[in-house]
Amino acid sequence: MTSPVEAVSVAAGPVEAVGQALDFTEDFTQELPCEDGIPLENLWHRLQINLLDDCVHQLWRGRTDFYAGGNMFVYYSLQQVQRQDYKGPDFFVVKDVDGSYVRPCWVAWREGGRLPDVIVELLSPSTRSVDLGAKKALYERVFRTREYFCYGPDPTQGGEPELLGWVLGRDGYEALVADERGWLWSRVFGAWVGEWEGEYHGARSRWLRLYDAEGRLIPTEAEAERRRAEAAEARAAALEAELARVQALLSNQPEKPSQP
């Protein structure tokens, strides 16, 4: 039996053209692989993806109009499926979609043709040339991803990480210029993208994180909860101190003479 992939030949391009050429069935879409079985390079790589996801959800806390994904396949064209070219960014964010549920992979023709607005690739000696070459061209020319960031290599392996970024202009990607701190401004996030040194899930290293427009670190969920707990403890301590002060004032007041 001829599959939909074999029956139709479509030129590479945005998923809108694919959707017009072929009506993908739900069964066909469900058969697409969602993982390749290849593990992430190391613990730092996995934690960095989780950290970015954590920070984005705190930046847009309470919102469900975006989707953040990491280390998952992105399907964008029929030709890609024909080539069995299954790949995805280390981390990506798509805006203006229903982010209230988890996807096993990102299938653009099921998402109204939406592709990532922001992509982050974690550089390593084995992936650097692809991340700065073929992948960058794909995100620029096919995905039309508005912002693309690269960070690495892994500092826990002795690497000296660098942060690179591009914004999509009229003629393609234009390099973002870092400020004096080495941070890059993201219009999509409305926040700075920059390096931070500290501990995350028990691992101390240099990490890529988000900062608000005033330069304040966007906290992780655990950090935000800790701040709320510390603030509540401080308020309780202040209230207890004030109560003790009032009680001391009352106890030091002279007794009123008794009425005859």
C-alpha cells in the first residue's frame, strides 16, 4: 500500500504549502517518531534545557498562550519526513498557541503552521559546525525563527562558553550585539539572555538564564518559592517584633490610681 509520503512529492518549504498539498491523516501523524533514542551529551546539557524551560515559565507565569519544548523533534515539511530527517532544537518557544498540554513532538501542520519563535542550541565540539551552519540556515530560511541563540560549550568539561544570537531581519539573520555584561536582548521574551554562575539542581556551573528589563534575574520555580517563603518569614518576624514592642510599652506604663 502506498503511504501518503510516497504518494505525493512536495518541494521543501514552509508547512503551509505542505498543508495545501496533502491532508495528513491523524493515523499518519501519530506514526511519526518522537525520539531517536540518543541521550543528551551530559548532565549539564540536560539541566541547561530544564533551566531554560523553568525560567521561561516563570517569566510568563500564569500564561497558557505559549509552548516551550526541549530536545524534541520538530516536523515542518513532507520532504523532511521523506528524508527521515528527524531532528529538533535543544530548546524552543512557540508563541500564540495553546500551551496547556504537553506534546510528544512538535508537528507544525497540527499547530496551524506555527514554528518556533525562539530557538536555543547548546554548542559542543561535535555540534558547533552544524549549529552554526545547517541548522542556522534551516531556522533562518525555512522556520523563519525570529531569534536564534547559541551557548556553549559545556563549562563543566573545561569549556569556555560563549553566547551568540541573531534576530531575523528583512534579508535574513542579523547578529545581536551584546551589552557590557555580555547579555543579548530578546524582543520575543522582553528580557535579557545572559550568563549566570550558581547552583541548579545540585550542580554548580555557568548557565544561560533570563533577566528582566532592569537586569534582575528571572527566578526558577524553586527560587521563587524560596523567596516567597523568606518574605513570609520576614513579615512574621516583623509582626512578632512589633507585638513584643507594644507589649513592652504597655507593661512599662504606670498603673492608674484606683478610684476612691
